[in-house]
Amino acid sequence: MNSPPVNSKQDSVSTTTTSSSSVQRRKSSLSLGARFNGGVGKTFKVIVLGQASVGKTALTVRFVTKRFIWEYDPTLEMIYKHRVLPPPDENGQDYPVEFEILDTAGQEEYSEEKLKWADAFIIVYSITDRCSFEEVMRLTFLCCRAKRNCSYEPVVLIIGNKTDLKYDRIVGRNEAQTLSEALKCSFLELSVRESHEDVQKAFLTLYNDFKCRKKTPGNLSPKFLGKKRRGQSNSYPKIDLDSNPPKPRERSISFTGLSDLWNGNILLPESEVITEEDIKPMKAIIS
């Protein structure tokens, strides 16, 4: 299947010095490229999904360039390519892998044809935005429906981003972990801003999940049936999303601090108006 009609950006590495370490890095890069072009490497297609402003582009660019950039065009959709050498497999062999990552705009409905292009999916939400978390279930359903005719289970990694904003956390880790287990998806929490290592671990985890599930014959497309654990009251009930597909969620109101709220910098809908009595306990904590 052809790639989606979006811009393509190939990451590149430039060497400006002639030191021994630079020469070694250049040799390593050329060796990796030669191995891939020689037919040994593999291509792994990933689509990054999620609502706007959750960090999809920051996650992708961090993985490709190791840099964290604050602002992006929220309407731009692009494919990034990044060649890596994962750890050796169980046979001691290592093959270069070229990640083709489609960074979606987060402001559109995802067509099934576009989702079929991917080998695996990353769904990103912000731990400071409950609405982005509630969108995870619907996006997982769309991914699984698009891959329902595959010979293996859909590969989805759920990422809770912005863990560095711990005082603005709204979505608990245990709640997200419970949902991920119910959806049969892998789950990670990280801060794209603070850790390139965690970002790299996320993409390699996705690739390892893909390799494992391809070895399992048959498509056991999950029905998203959550199991209630003993002693847990917030586990998700049984939900058959094949019969009751979830509807899109509207963007929620995100703010960087509680002071924005009580200073009147954010206007809430009438149904969500917070009174002075509601804010008093928060003021007491901050002060």
C-alpha cells in the first residue's frame, strides 16, 4: 500500500569535525545505511494519534533528532523517517530498522484507509487533560477496526505525556494502566521534554510488541472487555466497542496553572463554572 499523501522528511546527520570519534560515528552510520540498502533492513510504519496539544509532534521529533522543540504548526501532517539499530533478537542477530512515522495533525477524523497503512500505532494523551485521555478508547477502536483483517492482533502503545507537570496532573497512572490492560495495549508514562531515553524506549517497545504479535497466528481482535480486579472500584466495565463504537470527544480546557483559573484568565462553559467556594481549598494549598 502506498504511503499517505503527506510531506516526507528524512532525518540526516552532519559531521563537521575530523576527530576520531566523528570518523567512527560516520563509519557506523554508513555501515548501518549500507546494511539497510543491501536488503537486510526492515521498514516499520507507525502512526501517532491523539488530540491536539498532547505532544505528538514533540514525541516524534524528539525520537528522530533527540531535540525538544516547544512549538509546532498544529495543522501540519508529515512523515518522518529514522533509521535505528535495535538490540539483537533471540538469535543474536541485529537488523537495522527504518521507522516511517506519520505525525497526524490531531484536528481531523482518521480515515480507515490511512490507518491501514501503518504496522502499529501510538496513541498519546496528556496527563493534564482528561478529555485527551477519554479519546484514547475511541482511537484504539479505530485502529483495531482498520486492522481487523490482519493475521495478528493490532499493535497499539498508549503514552501518557507531560509527566513533568506533576502538579497539574488530572489523569492518574493507575487509571490509565487499567484502561490499557482492558484494551490489551502497552502503556508508558513519560515526559518528552525531559527524557530522550524514555522516548526512544517507547518506539523500541512498540517495535518489539509488533515482532511478538506477528509471531502469534490469527487475529484476536480485542473486544475491549475490561476485567474488574479484586479490591478495585475504578476498573472499567465490560464494553463491546464493536457494537457500540465511541464518539469523538471535544477538546477540553487545558491550563498551565491553577492561578489562571481563579484569576479569570480562562472562561469555562456555564455547565462547568467553578465558584469561589470551589477554589478556596486550592488557594489554601498553593499559599
